[in-house]
Amino acid sequence: MHNESPIIRRQSTRIYVGDVPIGDGAPIAVQSMTNTRTTDVEATVAQILALEKVGADIVRVSVPTMDAAEAFKLIKQQVNIPLVADIHFDYRIALKVAEYGVDCLRINPGNIGNEDRIRAVVDCARDKNIPIRIGINGGSLEKDIQQKYGEPTPDALVESAMRHVDILDRLNFDQFKVSVKASDVFLAVESYRKLAAQIKQPLHLGITEAGGARAGAVKSAVGLGMLLAEGIGDTLRVSLAADPVEEIKVGFDILKSLRIRSRGINFIACPTCSRQEFDVIGTVNELEQRLEDITVPMDVSVIGCVVNGPGEAEISHLGIAGGNRKSAFYEDGIRQKERFDNDNVIDQLETKIRAKAAMLDVSNRIDVTEK
């Protein structure tokens, strides 16, 4: 029920990773990367399916060897989600996964050898309509750029990116996106700002090696949030030293908080104080776990007292405001006659949320059909 985001997106060109549009106003895609051994086909497929289940749009898979390329062939046959192959140095691996149906190549053209090898990969990508991601990382800049700047700086990252962009331009290939990731928030943000002003291609956002689940989520939210609020970014990955599934959840939470893209329930909950009439924290935690399967965007406010409860409920699809022994229940901002027993809030709310989600899902499908 909250208004659309006021953010004006940076204009960019459009590419497709499989059937997922990137850039030119397309929804910002959320992606992650497998951390299994690619040669362990069963484990890698299982992780990809888990990522798809929580809403991933794209999954990246590292392909460091020819054995991994052969495994990639088997993996690709067992999943539907678009796959990006992460390749360094060996151009033959890029040619092999292209043959096996890869949806995007994450490869820096200047790092895969001489002009003939670069041209072979680019010609193959053009022939098979496969886009490329140029991926610059503050921790692995070219030696001459490191010597020139002494340390990673925004200008250093952008110079490295433009070096690879120029190669693709020279080969008349424009189906690419670019990332300039760094583990330092300010370094990454300024690098993306500078790059956004220099090229028209889509930008893949990330704060690389952000850290563990909590600290990494905070760092990513700050850095990516700064850029997204300025309209910069067409696809993103949250890099956590954690289960990749968490990366997808945090990515959608970042987009949801900026009202850029919603998936699932947006819980509005108070931090609680002595005024609370029921266990708000326990209620929200339990509902989040129970309702992970719901993908319909909706706002649910869970407030423990009547100070802020009615106001939040009035701008939510569903809401409760804590009262003595029983709590007021709101739907579409209107207080209902029905009240919730505070000892049974979780079950009652889950029932209402599932019913509302089903109704909203039908309504959304009707709207799409009519359009």
C-alpha cells in the first residue's frame, strides 16, 4: 500500500541474461553465486534450486577448469534459471561453456590472452547471443594500474574497467554489463558513480567480500542503498560469507526498503517497549519463518500497542495494534470488528495473511491479463 519509489533510474542500454532483462528500466535483478565445487554436480544443482526457490533471478557459477566446464554442461541441463559462468584467464573454457548453453560470461577480455583469443570469445558470444560481464575488483587490479595509483582508488577501478570496455568497443560488441566492486563502501560507491557517467551499458552492483551475514548485510545495504537511491544499478549481488540463500534475501530486502522492487511480505514491526501487549519480536520472527513461501508483495504491520499501531495499520494491507488481552485487527487500513486474542496472534495472523496473499495474487493476475 506504500507509494511507488521516487527514485529515477539511470538510463542504460538493455541486455538479456537468458530471459531476464537487464537495464533500460527493467526490474533490478537479484543474483547470487554458488559456493559448492562445480564438479560436484548434485550439490551445485541443489544449491541453484534453493536459490531459485527464494527468488534469485540469475545464478553465477565458477568454472575454473575444463572438468568444471564439463560439469557445467550437466548442471545447465538440470536447472531453468539463467546461469553466468565465472571464468578467468583461459579463453577455451569460455568457448566450451558457450557451447553448453551458458547465459552470460563473466570474463575480463584483457585477461584471457592475445587479440586472437579475445576475438574468438567475443565472436562466439555474438554468434550465440551471449552477453558478457566485465567484472573489476579492487583487490585484483592489473599490476601497471596498481603501480600507477599505488592503491585502489575510484579512478584506478574505472581505468581498469574502461580498458576492457575499449576492447569490446573495438570489436564492435555492445552486449555487456560492468561491475567495479570493492570491499570499501566509499571506494565502491565513487567508482560506480564515475563509471555511470562514462558508459551507457547496465551496471552490476556489489560490495565485494562484504563480510559475514550481519556485518556484510549492513555494509551492502549502505553501499548499494546509496547507489540505488541515486538511480544507479541494474542488477545486484550481495556478497556474504554465509549461505548464498541469505544473499538473495538481503538483496530483496534492500530493494524492498527503497520501494524499488517487492517480493513477499514487508513486515513493519516495532522494536518493542514495556507498552507491548503481546510478544512482537517472537511473533514477527515466527511469521517470517512460516511465510517464506509467499511471494506476493504485501505490507503487514505488527505493532505491540495503540500508540503507533493504528497509524501503521492504516497504510498496510493487514495490521494489528496491541490492546489489553485482545488486539485490534485492520485490513486495507480499515479497523475490523474482529479482534485477535493476544495468546493466539501468530496463528490468527498467518491465516489472514495467507488468505490476503491469495486474493492479491488473483487480483494481480487479472490486472496483467487486462493489460
